[in-house]
Amino acid sequence: MRSGYGDQLIAEGDPGVEEQERELIEAFRRQLDQGLWAAVPTSENGHREATLVRDFSEVPRDAERVIFFPPAAGG
Amino acid sequence: MGLLGAIRDRLGRRGNRRGLAIGRKLTPEERAAEDRAEDLLGSVVGDDALAAYRVLGFLHSFGSNEADGLPGYGYLIYPHRPIVSFDTRSGEPLNELCVRFPDRTEEGAPERLPDADDVLAKWMALRGDELGLLAEANIDRPGTQIDPAQARRDILRLQEWISPHDSSASDGPGFARAE
């Protein structure tokens, strides 16, 4: 997510392929280094959930995507 | 589906958004950003919740089901306004959770996410780490920023929206279906 723009794909790959996994990990870390939060949306039998993750190792292997968004601040 | 790790976020153009004041027409760039944000929102929360958001003007989320199988509380998630927690049985607002998701990754750039991204960020934070979000939020009494009468109307509108979409809806008060 980005102000004034919406979302955009920044990295894509197969985590089962070593080189692609490395690129995904680097992209993941770049976002968290900027202070962003990361969420993995899930859907099971129509039930929608989201899991916040703080390390790439926490991303489920069957996850389809990770969404980064600015951290919450008291309003 | 295969193992596809798609990392989405935050590149591309930045608009010169000054806020979504009521009555101000969106620029084409802002409209495009809102459209992208709504597409993402729908892909995460599902078509029903997206349709509710478009009609009602807010997203919703419920707490865990209690002993009677119904959620005890829920949230109205407004774009760029406080989240309102409410009692699902009485329909009364409980608190206002004042929380923002300012994009501060580029100095001088606008901080405001598109409306649909803002509600999605709130929804994901609530679903993923409810207590963490509560710890970040400023928690106020109902009526601090949102008129309690409006909140009650919106709770009723949500209930009316959900009931026809739920074949197991009860005749009693409250919400028969959690997420």
C-alpha cells in the first residue's frame, strides 16, 4: 500500500526455488527495514483472516502474497 | 495453486493528495488509486465484505464467538476516522479507537492512504494483532469524534445488511453471523 497510489507488486517468485526465495527475503526485509508492517491474508472455506508476520520465516509456505502497510499510530 | 510468493506494496507514482474532503471530486490519479485499493480490499476481505463497504461506507469485523455461538462485539471500520467498537447484542457503541496508518516512508510525500487501503490496514491489524492495535490506538468514549446516533444507525444498517445475506440469521437482536 502506498499513499496516493494504492498497491503495487514489488516482488514475485517461488519460495521453493532458492534464488527466488532469496530475492523474496530481501524484498521482505527492505519493507520491514522501512518500518512497515507485513500481513498475510488467508481464506479458508470463505472465512477471511490476516496474520501479521515479522520475519520471512513466519510466512506460511503456501501463502500467495504478503501485503505491507504503514504501521499504526495513535490518532 | 502453486507456491507463489507475491510481495505487494508500495512503489510507483505519488499523487499530491490533500485529503478526501466531502464534495471534492477525486482527480483521475486519486480515482485510479482508490480503484486499485478497492480491488486489493476485495481480494482480501471477499466480495460480500467489499459490497458492504461500498454500500455502507465502512468495513466491519467481529470478535470471537462466545458461548452462544455469536460474537460479543464488533467493529465499524471507517476510512480515515476512528474505529467504533460495539456490543453486538445491544447495538450500542462501546469505544472509539483512534488510529492512523500514516505513510512516512518518503519525506514530504502525502501520508494519507487511499480510503480502501486505510480500512484494509485497520482490518488486517485487527484480525492479525487486535491487542497490538488496541495498544497503539487512543481509546476514547463513544461520541468523541463520531456522533453516537450515527454509530447506532450504522450498526443497525450493518445488521440489516448482514441478515438477508445469512440464511442462519436469527430473529433476535444482535448479529447472527460472525466472520
